[in-house]
Amino acid sequence: MPGAERTCVNPVTLRLKRTFDVVVVSVLLVLLAPLFALIAWQIKRDSPGPVFFRQRRLGMLQREFAILKFRTMKVGTSTDAHRDYIRQAMEGSAGSNGNGLYKLERDAAVTGLGRFLRRSSLDELPQLINVLRGEMSLVGPRPCIEYEVEFFEPDHLERFLVPAGMTGLWQVTKRGRATFREALELDVVYARTLSFRGDLWILARTPLQVLKCDGTI
């Protein structure tokens, strides 16, 4: 992969990550099944449309897969605004939203329940299914949308040498206060320093970030 020559990922670490993911996620899916059912029921009551939001994302080695989230936006919302925001972010012309967070705000497109799901990060729970399938890991760079790669620098491609994750280094250090470029650079740092101990450290810090309820995990 061009731009990824510096990183050598230990296959033993990858196998250990995968074993840990399968064991933990299998338990979590059983324990969280009632919560899944409750959220699904509330989504159907709140607005017309499917329970799950599916979107094509790029994971490890840029393999494409359908990421799963609980739907938080109205059906038919365009991605044009997000694409334009990413372009501005990489050019350095996109500012924070006024409270120090670098995140595109589309309040008019978000459902009433969706606002709560986003703030609490509960919309991300279906990605446990992606982890069980082997498409993601509990920890790793966030799986990106294909058009985002158009704005990557060559070194940013190193993030694709490790599994995409539900949480990661930038989420527990800078979270929503990282620009798009800063988040990519932290993803590269994660890929270059991948270790099972590091994953456990990130997982231990993730609940503290979720409890802040700004919806940026």
C-alpha cells in the first residue's frame, strides 16, 4: 500500500486482538439484547424509516463493508454537506462549531430520538455486529467513507494497516476537539504503535469519554 511502508504490524498482536474482540463482543451482544430491542422500538415510534443506518465504509486494507448504526437522521439526508465539510477541514478552512468541537452539525436532519442517541453514543452499538463479523475491532481507526480518502496525505494510508475500530486513540485523547487532519495523524500513531496493552488502555478510557455525552465517540 503506497505511503504505508513505515508500519510493520505484528500478526500475533492482530490475532490476540481478534480473539479478545470475539469473546467480549459475544458477551456484550447477549447482555445488551434488551437495550437493542428498546432502542429499535423507540426509533420506529419516533420517525418513519428503518431501524438501522447502513453506510459503505473502508476498513483494514481499504476493504469495503457496510457499517451499522442505529438511525439518527431523517431518511433521504444528502451526504453533500459532509463531503464539503471534509474538504474544508483538510484545507484548514473549517472551524469548530463554537464550543471547541470539530464536527459537522446538521440539526435539521437529526430526529428527536437521534439527538439523544448521538449524545450518548448509543447509536454506535450496532457496530458490535461489525466487530463480530470481523469487519471491525473494538479499538482502531474509525472506518472512513471512500470519498474521505481523496483528501488523505500518503502517510495517512498507514491507518488501513490495522483493523478499523469502534473507539480509538483520537477519541480518548482529543475526541471531538481534533480536526479531521489531527484525527488522521493520531490514527497513524495508533497503527505505528499498535499493542494489546495500548488497546486495553484505550478501552479503559472510553467509558469516561462516553459519559461526557457530547456524541463524538
